[in-house]
Amino acid sequence: MADRVYVFDTTLRDGEQSPGATMNLHEKISMARQLETLGVDIIEAGFPIASQGDFEAVREIARSVGDGVQVAGLCRSVLKDIDRAWEAVKVAKNPRIHTFLATSDIHMKYKLQRTPEQVLEMAEAAVRHAVSLTPNVEFSAEDASRSDWGFLAKVCELVIDCGATTVNIPDTVGYIQPFEYHDLIKYLIEKVPNSHKAVFSVHCHNDLGLAVANTLAAIRAGARQVECTISGIGERAGNAALEEVIMALNTRKEAYEVETGVDTTQLFPSCRRLAQIIGQPIPPYKAVVGPNAFAHESGVHQDGMLKNRMTYEIMTPEAIGRSGTEMVIGKHSGSHAIKAKVKELGYDLDDAQLAVVFQAVKDLADKKEKIYDEDVQAMIMEKVFRKRDLFRIKDMSVSSSSGSVPPQAAVVMEFLRDGELVEEKTNVVFGKGCVDAVFRCICDVVNVHPKLERYSVNAVTAGTDALGQVSIRIEENGIRAVGRAADSDVIRASAMALVNALNRLMKIKEEN
């Protein structure tokens, strides 16, 4: 019988730390429930000591998921961190404390400013304290791949002896090579006397593009937990992509002889859900789930596919949750068709939410000839999972010119409190371009003038009537907020994205 590999997903912690991937509480819970549907074993929900918002998000996620998935909170090997993490995850039906401490010479000397002996003492104190709170404790030796192997073995033996049931050997900076990582994991499992009492885990970063390769090499060496993120998002170059690891294990079963509890048909829906939440489309050439992953344009390839699809496809799109059929949604679609499409896309909405989506799709159908899956999903994220706003655009007008008159924007803004209209304000401003005029106009009327750090526009679907998805990042006094919106009018989508970001910025200010 094949060994079981446990899947530890850190999309909501390591992934959410990456620039542009910030999520609000509702989005995090939506993503956590999708991960539960996907069948991961552990969800790392966040870093509770980092902020009050992070603490509350971890706690709410812990409350929201069932007993089939563990919920982990990350913490440094510091007693107050561990207590804070436990306070957040203890409401879960299956909680885990995940504590970490650096073990490489460079980290111990320059970051921790501790001797190896002091690090051993810190690790022992941290794990013993965590174990006093819960028997489900994971210890990570940060920068393990650049640590002295002998010292790393001592750390592993010590934390297992103190009660850690999972020991993580991360390639924190994406430095190690697959053959080296294989040998390191094998060395630790063989040399650590009590290694049989714990599950050895790996957490790989993609700085050299080797995160998935290193993860697979570690499994071959005996690691039985993998730490991944959806679509490989994460700090710097990201983490090992969960969907790539899982499909490698499934496609090459004979090479690994292991199994997971992941439902592969939920891989693509999970990646698509994340892309919509963070406003970053799945890249065309992304392995396994990219738009081109199952596209064939070459005549030779097409001929081979027609004769036997296995000539150019080593896995089927159906295996990862891509449908070979298409339900066309348009102005003549009824509520039952849209309800079926929403369910097909992986969302479980109540009747009131479905009514909102139905009307949004109907309104969009008056502007577009054809509605695609991505259009429906964008409407769901825009109309259902948005947080309550302080500002809202009631109406706007933009004029452009190729002559001496600069572009002009006029907006009517609604100011809200607890969802109720308080007042309306109108403003008219000239700008260097249409988007600049709109942004200046909105910022002036709400009296908030942040710096625009990033502005990107992507066509969600094909065609001249494509839905434009705008993602922006703003900054004011060191506080950053991301805004996203989608509309068939790119200028309107830009305005909506800015207002979305301004609302988030004000919410962050309130929480701080």
C-alpha cells in the first residue's frame, strides 16, 4: 500500500505575504473553504502575532472549517508568540501550533545573534511550551538547507524528544539543489535516532525555479509532508505550487508510490478562485492550470491529438477540474442556469447572494454579446465578497480630447456609514489623462491622497467587449492597500478599483 503524504497549504500565510496578494477576512474565509474542498490536510491560516487583523483572520478561519482539516498558526520560538498563536487556533476542531527558529550559521550569527547552544535552548523551551498547549506541534528549522547537517540533526532530535510531531526542513531561500535536498532529508531520517516518531516536512522556495523539483526529491527521500501554495504564490519568487506537486505525484505514481487526500478535480477551481481574489490572472504558460496548458495550435499536435490525445497530453483537463463543455450565459439565461454555473465554478451562495449575482450578470449581458465563466466569477467576487464600503461611486463622466483641452472627470460620490447613505458630494477635475483625471477627482472629493504604487489592467476574456480587470496598490504614510474591480469599461473599472483600495486603506487605518 502506498505511503500517505500530508499536504500543508500555506497560501493564506506565506502566499498572502507576497506583494499584491493581500486578502480581506471574507476573501480568506472563502479561500479556506475552497482549500477544505480541495482536500488539503493542514491550512496554515496566518501569523497571529503579526497584527490584530491577522489574529482575527486566523481565529475566524479556525472557526469556519470542519474537523477534516487541521488549522495551523505560525509563531516564532518565543513564548508570547506561541501563546498568541494558540489563542487564535484553539477554536479549531483540529488545531496545530507551528513554531520556527533559524538554524543556519548566517541566521544565528546575524539575525538571531545567538550561539548554537542558545538556539538549542530556545528550541527546547518553545516546543515544550507549545506541547503543553496541544500535542499537535510542528517545528521548522528556518534556513535548514544552509545549516550544518550535524547541528540540524541535533535540533531535530531535540524537538522530537520534546514532543514535536512534525519537523520541517525548509529551503527558505531556494538555494539547495534537488540531489542535495534528497541527500539531506535521507541523512536526517537515517541519523536522527527518534526520527520515526515525527513526520518530516519540506517547505521549498522558488528563487532558482526548483521549488517543485526539490519537494519531489524530498518525497523520494522519505519526507511525508509537503508545504505548498496555490499557484506557487509567496514571497520573492514564490513557493512550491501545490497543483504541480500533486499532479506530478499522480501522473508519475510509479516513481513516487505515495498518495494524498487531494481531490485533483478541485485544483483548477482553487487556482481560479485565488486568481480572482488577488486580482492576478493565471499566467498563460503556468504548468498544469495555465490557459495554454491544454491548448494545441500546431498542426502536428492537433493531428496527434485527434488520433490519440495521449500523444501530447500526459494528463486530462478533466483530471484537474477543467470542463470540456461550456454553458453559455447571456441575456436570455434564467436564474436556474446562472445558479448551475455558480455551483460549477465552485461557489456555494445563498438565495440573496444568487439574486445579486443574477442581476449583475443580466446587467453585464446588456453590454456584452457573450458572458464567459471568468465574467461570472468576477461578478461574484465584486458583488458578493466585497467588504462594506465607506465610499461608493454613484455616477461618473469622463471626457477626453486630442487637442489643447485636457481630459476631464466628474464624479458623484456617496459617503456611507454602516451601509447607509450619509451624504453625496460632486467634484470635477482636469488631468493628464482619463485615468489620472478620474483618480484626482475621486481623491479630492474623499480628501485622501495616497501614492499610486501599481496600476495594472488585464482583459478577463477575449474580444473587444472583454471585461477589464483592474488591480492597483496605493500607499499613504507606510500603509498599503490593494484595490480590484472589473467592468466592460476600463475607465470605470479603474475608478472602482481606486475606491475599493481607498475603502481598504481607511479600514486598515481604523484597525491600527
